[in-house]
Amino acid sequence: MKNSSQQQVGFEDQKLSEKRWKCLRRLLPLCVLLAAILVVFLGLLIYTVQNCNRGVDSCELQECEVLAERFLSSRDPDFHPCQDFFGYICGNWSAKHSVSEGKGSANTFTNLWEENQRIVRELLERSQRENSGSAEEKARKFYQSCMNTEKIQELGAEPMIELINQLGGWILTGPWNQSNFNKTLHVLMGEYKTFPFFKAYMDFSPWNSTTRIIQIDYPDFDMPSKSQYADYAEGLRVYLSYLNKLGELLVGTENVASLQIPLVFSFMSQLLNEVTPTAEHREKRMFFQRTTIQDLQELAPSIDWLSSLRAIFQSLVLNASESILVHDMEYLKGISRVLEQYQKTSLLHMYMILCLVQNLTPALDDRFQRARMELNKGLRGNSTQTMVLTPHWKKCVTDTSSFYEPVVGAMFVRETFQPKTKKLAEDMFSKVQAVLRSQLGSLEWMDKQTRKEAMDKLDSIKVQIGYPPRILKTEEMNHEYSEFQPHEDTFFANVLEFLRLSQKRIHLEPVDTHGEEYWEVPPFSVYSYYSLKHNTVIFPAGMFRSPFFHKDFPSELWSSWHVYGSRTPPCSLRIC
């Protein structure tokens, strides 16, 4: 049976390899097309620089003056644009933009992202009379509960301890009365999006891009692995220290935590050791295996798979014959053997509750945030670097934007992205597409067949600008968030409620076959992307702001800077 299964997996992998090769052959014209795009955009950008003064002189608005000042202060005239174009246009950028230690490199996109975050903050803090119970009102209440730091600090670890007691207690914090680990596992995965032993999710099938299939893989372990850190022993020491700190914050004393946490730490190591190394996957050419829930139950019997998957995918009707995709079957078999050893002990429950604590620490007070910050600092090896907590308003903007993404996106669009801006952007891309089509017809290095394929690809490419249309449908958004009832002074409870309700409805979303309604980035993002599945280029509204775009900029400026910068990230990071 094992050999037959492996042969079947190998056969399916071979078929996928053939499909990938055919896909690559279809992508060749697109590669040629993108090369042509870069040539055209480079020409546009050089034209812009050479005619900079003329373009800015024709625009006397403040936005143009700011843009001119930004450009002139960042360029270095000591470089000749034809010999070192990057040095010429951005030679003084680094000197003018200091970078905080540990914050990465500064660039125009990150600066624009910071500005967009401040706009979102202002919108969430703005006093406004919405309809009672509207999605926008709920987003603002959620944000306000996150910003209520006085209440969060006052409650401390109490909300977490109350939740633990509801789940049957924890040996670290008091009496423990839950011995059915499958029952606890179902609650954690189904209500709190915590996956201690495996993660399960819906994603598109490798064989059919229009259908989804349940996929199972090993969880996202916080514990360092040997492949991640050169000094593996030090990484483990830092992580054990972090777990002890969490136990201490919950229990109140170090002694109790120090006795129990090492046992959980050892158990985590056993689970992590069952993960199949990526190199081994590549060598065997077995990245996934198609099976059924019933077959998986026979291979890894310690987990009640049908009940577990029903707890996760509450809106789906599942039975034992349901097809699923497993990414690491050897891992699931291995942890089943490990779980069998500890079925009648408290260790499994201790481990699962600790996973829940780690998952929910962002909703607790600053002591938990600092513990996590110290862990990150230790794992990066920056023991001497002084690290500062992210400003709390940024954390709250991020949390609110994550939970209420379409609602916050609509608020941002209405504030910054007017219909005229959208129309100008769409016209810009239509003109660029027309220019590319004319240029493709005159490229001597293309043969007739390649030129035809490139033109067909150009004609078929779709461009989506600004935002998914559904987010501006107010009634639809209000209905989507109708069950959520956030309160201004209970941030932890708000997070729990959102996790519970979103888990019940997240898989009810229809398959977006055209890629129009569900984007991979929010409207306030500053990064575009190309969807191979939908043959669509996405440009979010957050990109269409100065210095990349403004409705009153001369067309030479925004057509070359914005488009060229968007399509070539390595260079655009320093377009000044």
C-alpha cells in the first residue's frame, strides 16, 4: 500500500510538472512583454528627467512645488544621467533620509505607507455620525477599545486567565479538569484560530484553479528550528526564557512556571522534529499527497480528523470520504505516535493552552508585548540593541485594519481616492497599453509568432485600480459585519468575538473566479502585484498619492514615475 501511494503521488507530481512546463511556455511571451514594458518606461522616465523644469513650470499648484523640491533635493548633479542614472536621480537620498536601527532601509514606498497609516488613524479617530450599528461605527469602536490602554493595563492577565478557566483550567494557574485533548483541540481551532498540532485551510486545488480543497500542513511553530539559526542552542535558550516569562506573567511567581514549562518545551521539540525538511521534500518530489479524511484517520489515528475539520470549517458539510490535500504526511504520522504516548497526561492540555496564550498575547497588556519583543531581539542576535515598542496607535491601526479590512479600506478610498483620480489612472494605463502595442509591432528582435503571442497577452491583461468594488457597497458591508458587537472598553473580548464569528463565516465567501472582489492587498497598501491566476495587475488606491501620482500633476510625471516605479520594485524603492 505504501509503495502504491508513493507511486500515485509521484504520478500526480509528474502531471503537475508537465502542467508547470506548459504554463512556463505560455509565460514566455509575457516575459518578453514585460521586458518591452521596462524599455518603454525607462524611456519615459529619462524623458521626464530631461524635461523636468518644463513640466513643473506648467504646474503651479503646491503639490507640484513639493514634488519638485523633493526631486531636486534628492538628485545628485555630480552624476551624469546617461552614465549613472540611479546616482543622478537618487544620489542624495540616503543623506537626507536617516534610517533607525533595526527598521530596514528607507524608501519612498515605506514613507508613503507611513503617511497612509496616519490617514487611517485620523479616519478611525474622527468623530462622525454614522448610522447606529454600521460597519464603520464598529470599526471605530474596535479601534477605541484597542487604544484604551488604561483599561488594558488595569486588567493585565485577568482576561486570559478567565478564558483558560472556561476551557477547563490549566495546571499552571489552578485546578485542571479537562482530560479530553480532542475536545480542547476542537475549541481552540474552531473558536480562537489556534492550531497547536496542525493547520488546516481552504485553498485552490493544484489541479483546478477554480475550486478549493481542504489542505493540511504542520503548524507555524514559534520554536526555532535548526535550519533557521546558526546558533541553534542559543535560539532554544532564548525561546525557553520567553516561555518561562509567559508562565510567570500568568501565574505571578517564577517557581511554578519554571517547573512545568520545560516539560512543555521538550514536548514542542518532539513535535518540531517530526517535520520533514524541505530539502527532503524536494529530493523525493513529493510536496503534497491527495487523500481522504477516512484514509488519514487510519494513518494518523490519535487525532479525530473528521470532528477536527468540522470544528474548523463550520460552514461546510463534511464526511469521511471528503478529499483533502496533505503537505507533510510523515509529520502527521509522527505526531500521531507522539500524541499516543501522552494521551492520559496533562502535558497535551498544557501545551495547547500555552499555544493559545502565545496567539492572544497581542490583545494583552504591555508586559506581554515586551516579552515578545525581547524574544524577537534575542532570536535576531541583537542582544545589545535597544528596542522600543511600536507606537500603540500603529498597533491599533494594524489590528483594526486586519479585522475590518474592507470597511477601513472603504473609509480610506472615500477620503483620498476620488472618482476623477481613478479615471485618470485608468486612462494612463490605457495609453501605456496603446504605446506598448505600437512598440511591439516595431521590435526587430521578435519573430512573428512571438510578437503575436505578446500582443495577445497584452490585450488579455486586465488592470484593476484602486479597490474591489464590493467595499463601497455600504449595505453589503453592514450586513457582513452585522453579528459583530464591539465595545469600547473590552479589547480582549472584542478580539475573541471577532475570532469566533469570523471562523464561522470565513469559508462562505464565493470563489472569486475573476479576482475582482477579493484582493491580496488592502486599498491603503502601497504595493501592486500581478495575479497569474487571473492575468490581472492590481494597483491599490494607496499608491495613487504624491510623489507617485496626483490628479494635477503634468501627465509626463505621473505616467513615468508611477507606472515605472510600480512595475520595477528594485528601482522604485529609491525613486525620489
